[in-house]
Amino acid sequence: MRIPAAIGWTFSGTPDSDVVLSTRVRLARNFETFPFPKAAHLYIKSQVFARIADVFNTPDLLPGYEVFNFNNLDRLSQEIFVEERAVSPDLVRMEGDRGLMCDSTRTRCIMVNEEDHLRIQCISSGNCTQELFAMANQLDTILGEKIPFAFDARRGFLTACPSNVGTGLRLSFLLHLPALIITKAIDKVLNAVQQMSLCTRGFCGENSEIVGSFFQISNQQTLGQSEAEIIEKTQGAIAEIIRSERTARETILHQAKSAITDKIARAEGILRFAHTLSMREYLNLNSALRMGVNYNIVTTRTVEEMNIELLHAMPGHIQKNVGKSLTEDEINRERALLIQSLFHDHDQKIGKTL
């Protein structure tokens, strides 16, 4: 089975992609003439959506974007956008006209009528904050010129949640930190992160548990600092975490190579032959196999392929692939079949080159 690479955060060849799956830069914005979404009547939300849709439908202003009104989308299509990390789960649960303007790779995404009128989001693989901030800042400028944002000279940009007031800038990094867990250094690192006013979440973001050594780390403060200061501080912390993870990986390779090789081989064996795989189990096994790729112990996969497989092993993508709604048990069986078929394809490819 061939899985297409279409989503920007799955791509490889980006800085630090051995540790950083993705970087996201997000700006929270509201229009000055409308109440915030949670206080707005459905008619007002429709007006907001129509105003921003008109901007994206203007020829030559923002070419290459698609407009999706979730009011007109089935639930599975909405869940696919969540799994692609283009929108938040909260957007799916809300009512009225709300949705997404995005490019084809979901690198540039604008959520409409979530907690704020706009969430301008740029996301890509690896560690590339400055480039993504430049993209988001450009969108911010274009949209702000068309529809003025709610802004206070003393407080900055006004948002529904007080934690976003000020710059409205939130940086988020999805990290893979298995070596720090294995060497029992993760608590020290996470305590340091907390002291720097950064927060830690699981793979699926807010309110999700830590599974498969995947951590999302983001800044909490947006008020009282400039964008440049937030970026410098957060990037400094992420750089230190990357350094610590790589040091821990070297330690494991020198002190416990046999044990880690066995762990990776066992993970590959389960993925090859399991008849059912829950998402939780798959994340843990993906993490182990990913270590094998990083150590060059597993040579049948690349980081990009691991990312693409991770995306397509999610429940919405599995149901989209089979073309029908499935129970959780059926999804777990289909996930196992998907991963088996991918191993088979890789084996066939290697056989042809021998």
C-alpha cells in the first residue's frame, strides 16, 4: 500500500528532525467590531466567517488557499483535519459557521471562530521557528489590513483567553525524547521547562497524556514580551532539550547497545505480525522503531516515512482509507493490517534491489 506524502509536518530534510517532529507558530487574533466567538450569536459567527472567506476568495491576494466551512462538512472530514494538525479538536465540537482556510500541505492554516475569531497557524517539520514566524507574520499583516484587529495600546492584541493577550504568539514543538526517558533524565528536563514558564503536553496537545516519548512543549506567556523575546527564550530552551536528548542517545548506544537493539527489534516484530494495534500501543512501537531509524539500526524506514505512517495510522485516516465508519476494535485491526502491508512493501522494494 502506498501512502502519499502531502502534509508539511511529515516532510524530512529539515533541521533537527531527528528530535523535533514539528514546529508550530500560532497567532491569536480577533476583529475589533465583533464579539468573541463564545459570546457571539450564530448569525454573528456567520458574518465573521463570510468576511474572512471573502478575503481568501479575493484573486491574487492569497492564492492557493482552500476554504472549508465545518458547518458543511461531515464529522469524519473534520476529524481528518484534526489529525493533520490543521485545526484543534475544540473547533469540531463547536457550533455554527467555523472552519479553516489552508494551503494544500496544511503548512499555512487559519482557524476561524474557534476560541478567537482567527488562529493563524504555520506548521512544518523540524526546528524552523524563524521561517514559520515570517509566514505567520505576513498573513497577520495581510488580514489585519483587510479587517482591523482588536488591539489595546497597553495590553496588545485582545484575545478570549487572558494567557494569549499581548502578542498572541504561541510556539509549539512536538519532540521525540525516548533517550531522556530511558536514562531517567526526563523529569529534570521537564522541571527546567516548567521553571522557564513553558508547558508540556502529550502528542495530541492539550489534555492529552504522554505516550510513545512524544512531548509537545510551548510557551505560556504572551504578555509583557516582544515576539523576538518569546522566540529567543523558547528556542533556547528547545535547543537545550535537543542537546540533552542527543547526549542521552549517545550514552545509551555506548552503554546499552545490545538492550536498545533488542527493544527496537521486538517493536519491529510486533508491528510486522500483530493482528490488532491500539493507537496507544502503536505510538509506543512507532517511538521504538523511530529510535532504530535514528541509530541507523533500522534501514528500511526514514524519518519522513515514520511521520507519514504515524499520520495514516490515526483513526480518521484509517476510516477514510477503508471508506466506511468503523468500531474501535475494527480500527485497531485495520491499523495492524496497514502497518503489515507497509512492511511488506518495504521488503518487496529491498528484494528488487538485491
